Amino acid sequence: MAATPAAEPPRPDVDRLELVEVLAALGHPVRLEIVRKLASGAEASCGEVVPDLPRSSVTHHLRTLYESGVIARRPAGRRLYLALRREDLELRFPGLLALVLG
Amino acid sequence: MAATPAAEPPRPDVDRLELVEVLAALGHPVRLEIVRKLASGAEASCGEVVPDLPRSSVTHHLRTLYESGVIARRPAGRRLYLALRREDLELRFPGLLALVLG
């Protein structure tokens, strides 16, 4: 039985999350929309949460969210699954997600 | 006796502050540094809180902070005084400033 492919190790580590990077990542309507769609904490496929945009925009926004530490990603075949790093963000910046998810 | 020149009316109005704009304004190291220097809520001159940067960068960062509603400005002769819109931000996004100034 094949194991479920593991998520990429979340990057950056929780103690390296930088507030300014996280704020910048959240400070865009498309990225805020993606984050709100991931609010439950459950993993979702890219297609479920990313609005219909040119591929280069999608790539840019997902990279910004990933590199700032807001989301984790798990590639599975041709699909990419995303999840909000709820616990890590809450640990490092308590209250921020509650505020942003309103 | 000359009256103290009034601050420009803060813009946008408190009920028009947009979270995504405020997050984007805060999501830059220079702007976050300015905001932290204004943390007390007291007015400060531009020279006291803005790091040494080319004038075009200063203009850009101050405009971003002003237009998002993070700061108010008061021109006085050749000087420009800045203040954090603490109360307005707290009213609209409770807890955000505490988190950012933390």
C-alpha cells in the first residue's frame, strides 16, 4: 500500500517566521482570499482555493504564501494540495489569524 | 494668536479602512519600522521616524502608510508631522496594532 506522499517540510521553520513577511503575504486581495478559503485548516487542492488567474500570477501568489510560511504545500501527481499553517502562525503571532479570518 | 495648523483630515475614514490595505502597508520593513517608532501615538516629525532613504522611497512609503489609513500627517511649514492612527486602527481591527508593535 503506497504511503500518502508527505507534505514538503514546511518552510520557514516556525521560529523563523517573520512578521513583516507574513503581513506582506496577507496584504493582497488574492492571497487573503486563498487564506480565507483555507481557514478551516483542512488541506484543499489548488483548484479549490485559487481564483481563476493566469498561471504566472497563481505561481507568484502561492510562492509568496509558501515562502512567508503562511501555507504548506503537498504535491500529489499533477495536483498540488495546500493548507494553512494555522498552528505555526498561532504559535508565533497569536491572534493574527483570528483577526485576518475575521 | 495663530492656531496650530490642523492635521489633514485622516483619510480614509475609519469605517473605510481596509484590512488588506493595512496589512500591505505594514508588510514592509521600512514601513514597519516607521510604525513602531510612532507606537506611542505621539506625533513625530518625519525626520525623527523615517530612516535615511532616497526621497522617492520616503514619499512612496509615507503615501502607502497614509493612504491605507495607518498614519495621519500634519504639514507645518517645511516640516511634516506624522502620527499613528492608533484609535482608528484599534476600533476597526482590534488587536492588530498590539500584535504588530509587540
